[in-house]
Amino acid sequence: MNPITPWALLPALLLATAAQAAEYQQFNPAKSQVRFDYQQMGVAMQGSFKKFSGQLRFDPAAPAAAKASLEVELGSVDTGSSEGDDELATKTWFNTSAFPKARFESSSVKALGGARYEVAGKLTIKGMSRDVVVPATFTSQGKNGQFDGQFTIKRGDFSIGEGAWKAFDVVANDVVVHFRIAATAP
């Protein structure tokens, strides 16, 4: 009987790795979420968006070739209060009649190691675009994959809160956006 050397196992390992590699292309909104945290009068507040859509192409073996876009329907905001939701739709805040959607479009994806990535792109809210860098982790289980991450925006950079709300004494400037994007491979 011949002993098995590590070199003899290499072709089998390469085939197994190639079989596991998949390109995740199907966005799954039912298993995804976009939410946010902010401070109002020093009190931690939360909200989320009920409606969003996206497109992506991500192969963990070739992250630099990845592409992603996400559109969030701003009128689907849920603050836990219908009064708060109605207020955020006004011209002072999201101005959903003129700008119904926020959009993120990736420009590059950089692997950081350990299933961590840095996604750079443009975030557009109320017609104003800003460059953002979004840290994310990716986990997969078979044909199902999931991106998780968070990043902070300055609401003033997008004119979210105009007039008397432009100051940051009542509602803080920092808004932390949390996301979970679920995807499947064909």
C-alpha cells in the first residue's frame, strides 16, 4: 500500500474548492434588511426601511470583479410611529415626493481577509451623491450567502433635516446604517 502524500491530495482539494466557489447573483429581499440608528435629544432611536431592491454579482474567489447596487424606497421608513414616518417623508427630511429612493452603487470591492471586505461606492440621497466606504462581512452556506455591515453617514451631507432641523442639537448628525443583504447562487 502506498502512503498518501499531501501532493497526491492537491488535485482533489482544487476540485473541491472549485465546486464550492459560486457567484451570488440573486438578491433576496425577504431575508435582507436595512435599518438605522440615531440620537434624538440624547436618546437612542431606531428605524428601518420595509422596501428595497438590489442587484449584485459576487464571487468570493474574485471579489475585485464584484458589483452591487441597492435602492431603498424612502417612503417605506418605519420608525415605530406613523407620525414619525409621515414627518420623515416631508420636504424637510427625505422629501419623498421629489426623491422617492436612496441609491448605493458600488465602484470597487477589496478583500481584507477573514471573510471581510471593503465596498467603495456612491450613496445618493435627495439628489446628493457622496463617496462612501462600507465594511462588510460575507458568510455562505451552500447556495445562500449573506453580507452584513454598518457604516455612518452625516445627515447634513444629504440635507436630511432642513430649516429648523438643520442644527444637530435635537437630532444628531451621525446616522448609523446597518444592513443584511441575502443572496443566492444559481
